[in-house]
Amino acid sequence: MLKEDHGSQTLAYEGTVIDIETRGDYCRKYKGDSREYKDLEMVIFGYINRQGWHIYCAPGEEYISELEERTKQLLMTLRNQHPLYAFNCNQEKGVLFHRLNERILLDKELQSEQYERKKDALRKLGIVGSYGDPFHNDRDPGLACMTAWESGDYDKAIQHNRACLLTEQELLLHGRGREPEPLYFKTEAAHHVSPGRSFSPASSNRSFQPYSRQDDNNISKAWRAGNTVNTIARDCKRTTNAIWMRLQKLGEIPAEVPYTIDKEPFTIKSRLKN
């Protein structure tokens, strides 16, 4: 049985922060695509939103498959709790892709620049609290967490993950958030797809590829022609939420209009007239 930790809170913000703990080594020769994370194994999955936090820990190697199955179930719900944040989006996306065969869209990264250390990010904002992290004073808290997990001290590993979620939430509340660095989803046999390639109905799923100028032009043109977000998403081979946010970034949908396209297929033009 998985070990769990849940806590409640009441805060005013939208979205969900995801943080995982892993064991294993990075494949640094594959920087820039998902294979950098192919040898990492998830042992803790946690997320936090304005209602509270939820953490699931595999208490030993024999429970990792159970954690992966639970995570897949949780992701079905979390996909609708946008925006989705992570401190290092590529690590979460890469691990979930290779361990679960799941491609999850993370909207914002809480690093201000690639490879930024979390301690440095917190120090820039004057945040000095440990939030109960037992490894706060360690040079590498993540490594200390994995050492604790491998020695069977699962409670301390969970405490570290909870502290990560709370500090990352603090970064979010301080206005942190940028577009994630591009990550190309590859296996050893996969082929590279150019990031500048424009979409077409016949192309493969492109949910995690960056938008080209032609993509943006096509999306805006389709929207102004009266197409629904569902239709545009299908033609672009992207998720409806990704198209919704892109239309907001392009100024086609007001930023204050919440994402509700999963409930009814409508165009925002007709709705705003009512």
C-alpha cells in the first residue's frame, strides 16, 4: 500500500503545482529531448492547489508500479486543473512520458531561467523558510531525499516533497511563471520533428511542440472564421486547453475568460454577445 500525505489550505489562485521525486541518473548526452530522463524512476508523486496538497509515496521498490498506476489515474483529473505548473517542467514531462507513456501539458515553469536552482529562486524573492524540509541545509536536498528513500526513511522523503510543493507554490504566488523550455518526445527509435514545422490535419500529435509563426496565423484565422476551439484543436493535433491558452496569448480570447471548453463546444464570440 502506498504511503500518503494530505493537507488542506485556503488560498486564492488558479491551477495546480506538480512535483515528483525520482531515483536514477540523467542521460546528459540527450539534453533537449525526453531521453535525458528515460532512466529516472518516480518514487513520489505530489501536487498542490488552493485547497491543499496530496502526496503519494512508494514505500519500497516493489510498490513503484502501484505508484505509477495511481499517478496515471490522478493525471486524468489533473489534466482539467489548469494551469499546471512545475519547477522544472521538462523533468516531470520526461519522466511521465518514459515511465507512464503519458504526455501531460504543463503550462508554466517556475524557474526564471533554465537550470536555475530552487534555493537560488527562493533567495531572489527573500524566501528563507524551510517549510519543514528535513534536508533544507543539505547541499543537494533532492539527493538527500533519495538517500533517505532508499534507506527506508519514507516519512522524511515525503516531508521533503511537501516542502517542495509549498515552496513552489510560494514562487507561484510571487508571480513566477514562464513558458517551459521545448522538450522533444523521443524514444531510442523515434525520429526528430522540426520545431518550426507548421501544423496540418495529417501531422502527428504536436501538443508539446513549440508554436511557429505559421501555427499562430492558422489558429487565429480559423478562430476568426468561426471555428470552435474543439475543431481547431483537432485540426492542429493539440489539446483543446492548449488552443484555448494560445488564443488567449494571441489576444483572440480575453484573458479573464476561464477555460470551460471541456463542458461545451462554443465560440467565445457568440458567448460574449449574450
